[in-house]
Amino acid sequence: MKLNQTEILRYLGYKRQQTLRPEMRQLIEELSCEVQQISQPRYTFQIFELEVTNDTIVVPQAGVVLPGRSVYKHLQHAQKIALLGVTLGIAIERQIRRYEATDLTRAVILDACCTEYIEKIADLAECDIEQQAGGLTLNRRFSPGYGDLPLTVQPQLLHALAAERQLGITLNENLLMIPRKSITAFTGLFADEKMARPRRQRPNCVDCDLTTCPYRVGGKR
């Protein structure tokens, strides 16, 4: 999978006008390969019916309550919701820690590569969700901590996904996930694609060799 170097640079805090030294470009390319060699990416998802109750999104079957104006606006017109969990596994975290002790530059860049890689894996998961969505349209994924959605919903999402058993994800006392390079998210599924706002970004087929993706099989780009 080809990782987007522009996104990696953004995670590193580079500005568009900054000149990238050739040796830095080479290091990013090297670590973009390393993250994929060491990581053990996995994801799981579940699609549920949802209800809108007093400006709150409720997923009764999953035991999930999503409070806040941001989530309400994101999902108020959705017919269903897909809950998603993604992880790169613990091995890549151990590699980052090794570099933190021996080469901090590599540690920082590898961390940024992890962020780009897990976003790519989540994009692939969304393709899988879309295949099972029965013709419904997805909007962009939304995670705890965005807008006014608190991290306190994290345990509900992980429980609904059986994420500890399926992905090996646990929470620490600060509600941060272990492995660190893990995400939970959800996306709305809409009968009217005009209501699926903000619109989900289509994946770039150049970045991926997955031949079972609906964007290749169905001729979409």
C-alpha cells in the first residue's frame, strides 16, 4: 500500500512551502515500508439500527449512547450506523519505543507513518462496510474526542465491537486505547445520499492493490 507522503509531512508539522531534504524524503519512504512490514493491522465493524432521542443518538442493540450536538448533526438523518474498530497491533509500538531510545528522529517519523497507515486501513474497512450496507450511502467517519463527543463513550464502543477479543484493544485509566495505534469510529448509513454530510471521501485506487474493493469491481473511482 502506498502511503501519502504529503499526509505524513502534515502529521510531522511540515508546511507546504518548506523544502524537504532528499535524505528526509528517503527516510520517510523507508519508514513507510517498515510500518507495513511490522504492523499487524486488523479491523472489525458492526452495523446497527439507530434512534434519535432528545437530540441524542442511541444504538439500542449495541448499548451505545452518543451525546452531543456534533454527533446529532452528523447522524440525525441516518437510517443505520456502522461502528468500527481498527488497530495496528502492539509490535509497531514496540518498534517506536526502540527508536525513542536510539534514534528519536526515526521514532517521530515512524509514529507519523503509523497515523497515515491506520487511516488507510480504516478507509479499506469503510469499503467493506459499504459492501454490506445494502445500497445505503456512508458519510465520513467520526471518532470519540471529535467535536463535543467525549472520550467517555469509548468503553461503550469497544464493548459493542467485542474489541478486546477481536482486536486485542483495551483501555487505560485515562480512556486511551492500548495498543496506542488504534482507533474507534462510526459512520452513518443514509438512504438519501444528499443527506450523507459531510460526504465520505472516495479512496484513491492508486494507493492500494486490493482487487476486491467495490471501487475497482464496480468501476467507481
